[in-house]
Amino acid sequence: MLKAIKIIALFIIKYLGGFWLARKLNKGNTCVLCYHGFAYDDEYLFRPKLFMRPESFKKRLAWLQDSPYKIVSLSEAVNNQHNGNLVVLTMDDGWAGTKELVGDTLAEHNFPLMLYVTSYYVQKQGAVINVALAYILWKSAGKTLVIDEPILSITKEYVISAENTVSIVTELCQLIDGVASFSVRQRVLLDIAKQLQVNLHSNGQLMFRSLNTEELTALQQSNVDIQLHTHRHCSPQNEQEFKLEVSQNIDYLQQLELINTLQHFCYPSGEYYLPQLPWLKECGVVTATTVSSGMLTSDTDRLQIPRFLDGADVHQIEFEAELCGLSSAIRKLASFK
Ligand SMILES: [Zn+2]
């Protein structure tokens, strides 16, 4: 209901010239958009911010193509002065759907896009366990899961409901993480999916997989700039551990035939701490993006660049209100209360 009221209000503001005025006031500023993965099936209902429908993404890029906004790379937005309204496209994690589901769309538009890649699952090639497990349980409300797995040293029954999914996922992930072998961890995951009759494959491809090295390097042909997102998608507060995550990420990605220098970073899950900023500089990082609200302006700290998280649950009018800067201005005003 609230969402419907918001959408109607935004349409009225747009047709009264509010978006036009916001664009005028935001000349020279940039809206940095953040995307993640894409849905092979119904994942956009499971986590709308993590898995967008490929057709929705296609519509967004088609709209941007004919819009008053100029699509530029993050480096271009940061390093040069502009008079127009700018948009930067970024994408996090490196989900396989980036090539399999929207690779043609990216090639068609050839917009500059920064893809922040977590390298562990690129290297290992399996389903990302915590996300895949959460999806399996999301699809299994009302079912009973029996864990009788010698390798996990546990025998337990879980009656799955919408309320206890998060706690079951946390408990099972802790147990699975304790298994040394990657292939055994994958086998345990697929056994759980089989028991609960949830299909983790689409057209013969494993869902929740990361891009492989061939797909990653091929994406560069479509103006995709591969950049940093830690090796294991985590944001340690300990200096040594944090730098190790960044350096392992750099070391792995450097083996690929990358066109661009690795010097841009995205904080995993938007989680970051101020002491990490100088550590990033020491690792050679020149920009870092968050998921905080706001526009990129000439005053923005280059290691705390705000972004708007687009997703399957974002209406086109909400998307446009973000691009022109109206929504972030309203949020800023509201936070002063
Ligand atoms: Zn991420």
C-alpha cells in the first residue's frame, strides 16, 4: 500500500517537473547504479535485490540508451568535470548469469560497466553455498529436512518455515563450512536440494554459480571492466586479514588477461569500516563503492562512493527518481529530522 502511494506521488512529482528540476540541480553529479545477479527461474522473488529478471535489466538499459543521462565509466565520472547528468553502471559478485543471461544485452549497448568479482567461487566453480541453501529452504516452507550426514557429525530434523529459514541456513552453513573438501561441501548441498526436491539446475547449468575465467575474460569485449570484491566476499576488521583478502583477489584476477589495472574495489555486502580506507590505498585501490544512499559529487570521498541498489522490486518511476537525485535528496532531508 505504502509502495503504491509512493509510486503515485512520484508520478505526480515527475509530471509537475520535479524530476526535471532535480536533474538541473544535479548537473555534474553522478548516480552510481549497483546490480548483482540475474534470475534463471524464480530467484527474483527469493532475493529481488540479488537476482533481477534479465528482461527487466534489458528494459533498464534500453531506457538509459534514450534517456537524458550520459553513461560513463566510474573513472570518467571521478576524474573529469562534467556538465551533464551522469550514470555509472556497476555490478557485484560475478554471477554466471552476467554472461549467460544478460551477456547479449551488455554487448548490444556496450555501456561501460564495472564488474566487481569475488574470486573464490570463480576459481572453485560450484554453487555459492549460503545463497543456494537459502534459496532451497525458501522454496521448502512446510517441508521437513532430515540431516543425517556422517561428514557433518549431526543427525537432526528441521521443520522448515518462513520464520526459521535464516537460523537453519546459518546453522547448516557453519556445519558445511567445517568440511575441508570443496567437492564434498557441494555434494552435501546438492543432497539437501534433492531431498527437498528443489532443482538447482536450469537448462543443464548449475544455478548460483560464479562466472568462470573464460566467461569473465570474454565479458571484457562488451566494455566490462573487471575489478575487486575480495577473494571470499568478506570484510575483515583485522588489517592483515583484510589485506590478505584484497591481495588474494588481486593475485587471482591478475592471472586473467585483463585489459584494465586492478584499482577499483567494492565493499562486500556494503560492509566497511573507516580504518579499512588507508589499507585499501596501500593495496593500490583508488576508488571504493558502498551501498550508502547518495550521489557521487566532487566532494565525495573516492573510497566511500554511494550507490543505488537496483532490483526486481524497484519500479521504473522509483528508478528514475534515483537517477535524477530526487530520492537521495528526500532521504537526506528525512535523516536531518
Ligand atoms: Zn557482493
